[in-house]
Amino acid sequence: MSTAADFATMKVESKLFQNRYLVDSGKPHIKVRAHTTPSKALLALTKVCPAGCYEENDRGQVEITTDGCLECGTCRVMCAGSDDIEWNYPRGGFGIQFKFG
């Protein structure tokens, strides 16, 4: 059994593993709109998304894998005022299921 001290020194990835995520196959709640060159905000998402959902592909475009999304809203804030992403809450029963808190 882990102690509070063990939990405090865990890496972020280990803490994220404590949560559960129910994937809504074929119905992602966030979509990156089609682009040829990513905006600065989209490129920033590859660095600031706490769950690491955004990645730049080999063609230089930003893609998202919503599995594991924390629904924190960081991407909404970063892309506020632009149409870079389409963001919705997951359908009822799907998405992040926090184990602690």
C-alpha cells in the first residue's frame, strides 16, 4: 500500500495512471480542425497539454488522441478566439473518471 509520501514523489505519468478513462469509440469530444500549417496555439498544445494528447505528425500538422484527456480545458484556453479546435464535453458516462478527488 502506498503512503502519502510515496504518492507525493510519484511522476505525473504514474499519477495519471490512477485515473480511468472510458473511450467513446468513434466520437472524440475534441477535434483539431483541418490545417496545412499549425498555428502557434496548436504547436503550444503539444507542450502544455498535461495529458500529452496533442502531437505533431511527420507532415507538420498537429493531431489529437483524446484517450486519456483530463478535460482540464487547457486547450480551450490556449485556442480561445480561434477556430483551431472543436471542443465538447464527452457524452454522459464517457471520458475521465478520477479515482482520487
